[in-house]
Amino acid sequence: MKFLLVLFCSCVLFPLSGVSLQDPGDPDSVVNEVDTICFRQDSLIYINDPRHTFSTNFNWLDSSERTILPSPEFYKTRYQEGDLMYKVVDNWGKGFDSLYGTRNLRPILHGVAYRGGANNYFHESKKRKNSNPLPADGIDNLCEEGFSQSVYLYRTNFDSAPLTHSCNCSNGGINQMKYAQYDYYDEQHIYDMLKIVYESAINDSVGPVYLHCWNGWHASGYISALILKQFCGMSDIEATAYWDLGTDGANTSPRYNSIRENIKNFQPYQEFMLTSENGERICPPMPEIIDSSMLFLTVEHLAIVPEAIPIGTIMIMSNVKFAPNSTTLPAAASNPDLNYLLDALRKNADLKIEIGGHTDKSGKATTNKTLSEKRARWVHDYLVKNGVYREQLTFKGYGHYKPAYTNRTKDGRAANRRIEIKLLSKNRGNQSLLVDESPADSSSNEQQLKLENLPTSEIGACIILDEVTFEPGKSAITDSNSTQLKNVVGLMKENTTMMIEIGGYTDKSGIPEKNLLISQDRAQAVFDFLISKGVEKERLTHVGYGDAKPIAPNKYRWGRDKNRRIELKLTAL
């Protein structure tokens, strides 16, 4: 049953200095010094509109004062913020008392944006259903802490929440916090939220933003991952790992695969780019030690950061989907998971895996066992056909005995008709970190192998010339970065019909316009070098992409080093 809050208000006459309500027909000179204050059911007060509220202890005499909002450094120190997984307020709403009413509150950007939930179910005095916006004390406490806005990422029951709330700040003066509802899945709403965060990031006079769902896990984590890609240069792998870590283990449903894909597909908006200095000031680090059991590890991780995948890890190939009773896949060549697995195994001959086939629980156990083995065998044969050594592979059918999802729903049964990859052995590296943040020292043999594979690749295939490196702002070809280019010359002369595009890139330091010019200069320098060594210019094109398409996070020095690069794209054979 829904009730209008007005019907459940108690109203009293209260003298308000400097605040008056006037009948529109009264003369301008007549001022009413007594107003009616009403109490909402949740104990917040209002004068005219129950969706524009005030703290119960609001000091009306100070209503003309404006608060001076603290800096990001103030909040970082006040909340003792550490890495991105640090909880200022825990799952039960405990921790920093002045933020009671929130739940699982964590920093996204120091002093700029925070994520979390609403403490309704675990509330000590006003417990209610979890599917609600912030309770009254959560709204009041965020306001007193100087937050400029709170955003509710669901719609349920928001029609009863205040749209603005005025309070006396903990550091003095008046703050009016906005409370808005945005849909986490809506593209325009995502843009609007990024704009709100951007305004807080570039202007210390705008207080922090709190983006929350119910628990502080899924929707708030999704928006936070996009914010970190936008403002901190997080890579796709880092951002999806961040989302998984922030779910506190509640990340096993197949429906969450779409969230991971959306995170990877998000492209930052140029108009909301921060300078490197601002990013370093407000971007928290990922945890130094990551529990891989909390992550949803995939074969994409195996292809990009094999050093971070522990032996024994099982990775579900979410994009390898079998129809009922089917043992083959259509369009295998364009399947992203199969391509990631091929890439991982080709680049790392030390990797050995088990291919596990699975079914849903429909049908007989013996039939399902045979069906699952045929699925695993099909993937095995596909990998061998495409250049993977047989010694790297084993396969096994598990039937329906190891469901990853419920068999009670259609989606769950479809997800259980799957292939899992188990990592059996590899060269051991540092198993405590998600990624190795030291600059890569790629071997020339691995790079030569990539170059040799280019003529047999599909049109559009790209390789990164890891040995062609540039100092910040520089584009010259030197003795130290020309060795790999000489290998390119040899490859072009051996394959006389091959044509390539030379792509130049920069990191995100500096202004975009200048970065575009530097990237063009780098591509031009490689173009000129190849021609000087006898490659026909008709077979070459060159283009500068500026700071677009980073392959590593720009907030780290090693990431910026990687992003100052040259890529070769196969355009014709």
C-alpha cells in the first residue's frame, strides 16, 4: 500500500528568521514571520514541498551562509582512503559514523566520487526492505559531509525520496545536496552522470558525488568501472576485474557477462578528459594483492595477462555457446573467446590446458557425458587445426555433473552448455598481482614470430612494434629503435604483394591536438624509414591516432611508455 507523505506529516507553527511564506495577493511590504514546518514520515522536515527537505536540527539563522567545501585531499585523509576496494563503511553500515545510512561505501575518485549502497536492511533503528533509496540519516549525513549530489541507480520507491536536502555542514555553513535518479544502463544517463562527476573533479567548490544501488555491488560497480576508464585510464581488463572484485563474490550469474561486455565496450568521452596531473591527484590504485578467486577470469585474461592466472584456474568461455544437442559452433573464426584462446596458446608455448565440455541436465546422464566429450573434442581439434601444439591440450567431457549455473531456468541451462578451460601448467611468475606493472622486456624471438605471422593473417590484423619506442614528445627513429623496423623491411621484401598501414600513437599527457601531431610525426618517421630501405611507398600508408586506443593505463608511467607506440595493420595481400 502506498501513502502520500503529506497525509502522514505532523505540522507545527515555527518562527523562521529570514524565511517567510506569503500569499501571492499580499502587498510586497507584508512579511509573515511564522511558517509551518512539517515532519515527513522518515523524520526529515520540510516547509512547502515534502521532496525538498531540511535536517531536523537545521540552523535557520545560518541560512544565508555558504559552505566552503574541502579539497579531495581533505576527504582522502578524513576517510583514511586506501585503494579502490577500501571500505569507508562496511556491508552492515558500520565504519565511519558520520556516513551512517550508507553501505559498502568505497572511493572511486578521492574526494570526487564514491560508490556504495543504502543501509536499509541492516539499519539499527529504521530497518526496511533492501529495495529502497537512502534512508533519512544517510541523506542527512552525506549532506553534512559536504556531498553535492547523491545518485540512485534504480527506480524502485524513488518517488518518495527528497530531490534536495539542506543541512548545516560539519565544517560550517549550509549545504544543499541534490538527490537524483539515473538508470545505470541508459546511455544518456551514463553521459549525464559522467558530466556530474567531471564537474566535481575540475571544481573544488563542488562537493563529492555518491552513486549508489541497494547493496553497493553491481550497478554502482558498473558505473564506477566506467568512471575509472573515463578519468583514470583503466584498461578493459582492469575495469572488468575491478567490477568483479567490488561485488564481494556476488558475480557468478550468467547475466553479469553482459555487464562485463558493456564495461569493455565503453569508450571515454573526449569532452570529459582530465589532465594527467588531475588524474594522479584523485585516482586511487587497485589493491596490490588480489584474490583471484574473487575474479571472473576469462580466456581474455589468459591472452593478455597469463602471468596473473594461477595454475588450476578454471575459465568459462562465455561466448562459446552450444545449441541443445549440438557439438559444433557456427562462425568459429569470429568467436572472440576462441580467438583469445588461440592467441594465448600461440604466444605462450609453455601453457598447457584442459578443455572441459559440459551440458545442461536435460536428457540421460550417459548421453550428456558423450555429448560433452564431443564438444570438448571439437574445440581441441579446432585449436590444433589453427596451429596450436597437441602437447598443449587435453580434453574431457563432464556431462551435467558440474553445473556452473542453475538448470531451473532457460538462461541457466543455456549457460551450462559450455566449455571451460583449466590451466594445467605454465612458466611461473608473480601470482600475487593481477598484472605485472613493470615495463615489459619483450624478446625479439616473440616479436619476430608475430611479424612472420602477419602475411598469413586476415586483412585488418594488427601487430604492435614493441621494440620501436619513443621518448615523450619525440618521434625520431634512432639506432636503438630501428632494429625491429629492419625486420619489417625484410618481411615486406619477402612478401611483395603485402600492404600495410603504419599507425602512430601517444600517451594522454598534454593536449589532444598536440598528441595527434606527434602521433602523425611518429607514423611519418617509420614510413620514411621503410621507404629509405627500399620498400615501395605505394604499399604503405601512415596515419596518426593521437592518444586514442590506449593499450595500457595512462596513470602509470609504464602504461604511458607502452602507449607511445607504432602499430602495423595489414591492408592487402
